[in-house]
Amino acid sequence: NLKEIAPPITVDFLVVAGGGSSTGDIAGGGGAGGLRTSYGTNSGGGSAAEPSLSLLSGTLYTVEVGPGGVGTNYQTNIGNNGSNSSISGANITTISSDGGGAGSVVGAANSGGSGGGARSTDSKGNGTIDQGYGGGNNTIYSAGSGGGGGASQLGQQGGSNFNGNGGSGLAVSITGSSVNYAGGGGGGGRADTGYPGGTGGIGGGGNGGGSGTTMTSGSPNTGGGGGGNNVNVNPGGSGGSGVVILRYPSSYSVTVGAGLSTGVLNGTVSGGTDKYTTFTAGTGTITFS
């Protein structure tokens, strides 16, 4: 007798990496984590949404959720990149998003999923093609810092009397509700000049510190970049952790192995019948049944 072969399962994905961090003393904002998705019309970096995955029941797949980069103080000159997020398995091409690039206060900012912002005329970080945009810097030496790049927008350039905002993230409705992910961090300002820090990009980007503004880190599970700081004795903002979300037909369920944390497990999408699972931290295997 021929063994019945189960058909592949059509699964949509959102894979957002951890955001980049920043540092202190008029530092550029951290870049957002790279964003790749098959759901909706658009993905990160201005690209079209990617094809859905075809997964097999009973097959092990590995999911990794990247943490954000940790903020540093100004003596290090630059923050830390975020870590990659991914989903991989034997019968699929790995979907991997790059960690966000770190913002800098001295020297070039780092490239990443979205690029970090830089102070003054130092080089800004670049984004990864089809994942995010580059950060900003400044055309004027020793002036305001640039914002970190986001999934759908470049980080803003700083000016002689202002600091760049973080680039906007991207709204994705894979859970049935529209949520913004992967906003860049705002550039840090100089408190002694009276200029505020840049605003974090929509999608979890942290605000830059400055006159009348307080530095904040990227929001958890958004991949938002950390805000640059204006105080040289305090660290810049850390990047927000990434997230992986899978959406699949309601006739299937996901079983999660050790090492992975979930926010929602086999929940029903808002206004629909599909299920979804949100992976919020760690690395581990999953199976569909």
C-alpha cells in the first residue's frame, strides 16, 4: 500500500532581528533590526513581501530570536549591534534577518539590518538590502548626530541645531492587528546647547537624550534601535529584542521545544480563523501537527 503523504503547510512569517544599541556624548541612534516578512504587501528596506514558507508536519524547524545590542558608555566610541533572528530547517531556505547596526560617537557607525547613526561627519551605517535602511550623520563637523535607520525609512540627518530622528519601522498585520516593528533610534543631543535628542522611529525606536529629553532603549520584541545619549558618563540606549511570528491554518498547531519563549502559542488571529504563534526569546525547535 502507498503511504499517504501529508501536503505541505503554507506558513507566513515575520522575522525581526534585535536592534542596535548606542552610546553617550552626542551619539547617533542605533539601527533597527532587519525585518523580513511574507505577510501583506511590503517587507523591510522597501522590498515586496516574500513568498510564504511550505513546511512539513512532524518536521523539526529551528527558530532563533535575537536579543538587542547592549548600550555602552562614550569611552567605547560605539554601541553594539543586535543579534540575528531566523527560522531554518532541512526542506526550506533559511530566513535570517540581520541585527541592527550600532550608533557611534567617534568613528563610523555600524551597518546591519538597518544602519546605525553617527555623530558629525563620521560615516553612517548602511542597511541590508530587503531588510532595512541606513542611518544618518551630519554634514557639519561637531554638530548634531544622526538617527538610526528603520525598516521603512532612512535615519534622519542631524543639523547645526537639531539631532536626527530614527527612521520609521513597518506596520505588519500578521496577527490580525497592525503592529509597527523595527524603528530606528533617535540621535543624542547636547544638553548644553538646548537642543533635544531625536525622536525614536515608530516601531519601537528609542528616543535620543538631550535638552529636555531623556534617552530610552528600543522596545522589547520590536527590533527597535536604542537612542543615543547626551551624557558622557551614562550609556546609550540598548536595542530592543527581536521577534519571530508564524501564521498558519487553524487545522494545525505548533509544539515548542526547550529554549524558546512564546508570547502567544496557537492563538487565533484577530478577525480571522488562522492561528499564530509569537516567539519572543531564545533558540529552539518547533514542529507542526
